[in-house]
Amino acid sequence: MAKPLILSTKILSPEARERILQADIAYVEYNAIESKEVHFEVPLPHDYVVLSSQNATKIVLKHIDWLGNKKLLCVGKSSEMLLTKKGYKTVKMAHNMSELVDFIEKLPKNASFLHFCGNQRLSLLATKMTLWKRKFSETVVYHTHTNIQRFESAADALLFFSPSAVKSHEQLHDLSKSICFCIGETTARAFEQQPKEIRVVNNPSIDLVVAKAVHYFKTKQHA
């Protein structure tokens, strides 16, 4: 009986890859999207700084030295861990932008907000800030590009970690027979095709996406 095949649309850590292989599952990976830092003018400080991705957080930590004096809001545990390693504490770590927007709505109306992001950021935050007439600005610190590759063998399961990766991979592949494991609801809603099945982790984490896929196939093996 052939091994099930997992295809990850992101290059995983050695530990995550080993977890898949130890479960006797075939595995292939690539980066469906690529991010590149862009030049940006360092903006004036605001009361609150919003970091909505791991990429943005890494770049901001390289170039800005006044974060320690600001209230930090971030999306994702990975972003929070990067900030913690540098000695910065976050006021709020949200699992997705929708959760963070709900938190921001309750903050002081006269506070100012600065969002560091990529060029393909979700419009939700900017839309809400405009609606609420809050003091708000965005600074794009990286651009995301699709990295389209074709794989001849159909994967039994696909791992997706962003809406951009979904859109990139869909361009050359039929997903109708694949189970798609997604890092969050926003990613799960990005499909134009109808996969065989879509499964989403409760807490956005790369490791949890891998664990959920491995558990699925282990359960099938022992069924």
C-alpha cells in the first residue's frame, strides 16, 4: 500500500519534517510565496504599534529601536515570540486580525496606531480604523510574490499557511481530491476551488497544522 503524500506550501523546520517522516508519510515542500523586504522610511512613533505577521516583525526589529516605549499588538504566537526574545512585551497577541480588531475597538478613542505590514495585508484593520475615525497609518515593509510550481503527483493532503499561498498553489493544481489543512479561518476562506475537505487548527501555529495532518493519517492507518 502506497504511503500517503503530504505537500507543504511552506518550507518547514527540520523538526516538523521529521515528525511527518517518522509517521511513515511521504513528504514534499516548497515556498508557494516569497517575501522580500522593501525600503521604507521609519515613521514617527505612535501610541500603539500593530505587527500583523512574522515577516513584518522580523524586519521592524532590525530597523526600529523605539518599540520598547510603545504598546505592542501582534497577530500570531511566532510574532510574539520574536518580540519576547528582544525583551519586548505585548499588550495583546491575537490569533488573527479579526480578533485583534475586536480588541482595538475597545482601546482609547484618542490613541494613535501604526501598522507595519506587507503589501498584501488584509484590508480589515484599515477599513475599521477609517470607519471609527481613529488616528491610523500603515507602513509596508515587505512585498509578497507568488512562486508558482507544478507538481505532477497529486497530494493526499496539502498544508497552507496563508491566503496568498492558497491562491498561488491553486493556479496550477486541482485540489478536488485533496484534504487541505489550514493555519486559520482566513486561509481556509481563500480557496476558489472546492477541496475534498478543509480542516483548520484551533490555535494558529505551523506545528499544529503539521500535527493535525499527521494525526489524520495515523487515525486512518489504524481504522
